[in-house]
Amino acid sequence: MAKETEIPKQSRLGMWLILVLAVASVAVGAYNYIFTPVSIELSVDEYVIFADGQSESRIRIVMTNRLGWEVPMAERPMSFSVLEGEDLVEIEMNEARSEITVTAGRRMGTLQMIVEAEGLGMPQLVEIRIVEPVA
């Protein structure tokens, strides 16, 4: 019968140390490449919506990481002020998702609003036209 050789304790300790360092390196890399935003943009789904009481447009803060993907579980505090057309729409803000939903009413016109968010730099002017529905 062949005699089994046992791995010395120092070698096992070295293997565990290498494993811990590898896991820590992967965790730091994931944080830097996946969870750290490198650009912040304002995204508007629709610049023209219909005055039918149901059409909506979403205004979102989109943060992208080094891989070009949207940063998971990221939110930025944002605020807005309406310059014109507040009576034409219903505005709902979802702070947890850094998102504003604009729902058209039954009247036509133009909604102008200024959106500000941490990291956006300058406040952004958003203009959404509300037009007559096409039958």
C-alpha cells in the first residue's frame, strides 16, 4: 500500500492566504468596475406625448459604470421645478428610483421643467410637447 503524504501546515496556511487575497481582489475589482459610476446622464423617454390622459414620459437619472452598464442599486437625489405647463400634466416623483413620471392631461401645450441632480453638473432644461392625439 502506498503511503499518503500529508501537506504541511505552512503550505495549507499559504493556500488559504492566497485564496483570501484572490477573493478580496475580486471584490475590490467588482466594486470599482460595477458599482462605481463614471458618468451621470439625464434620460427622457418621450419628448412628445399625446393629450389623451394616458400618455407618459419618464425622466431618469442614469449612471453608467466602467463597463458601460447602468450601475445597480444606485440612486441620486434629484429635484425639479416647473417653468411652464404645470396645469397640462400630472407629475409624480419616485425618489427611490431617481425618476420623474409625467402623465399628460387632456390639454395641449408645452411642459418646461428644470431638473437638478447631484453629479449632473448644471441644471438641465427638459421640454416635453403635449400634442393632439391622432385617431
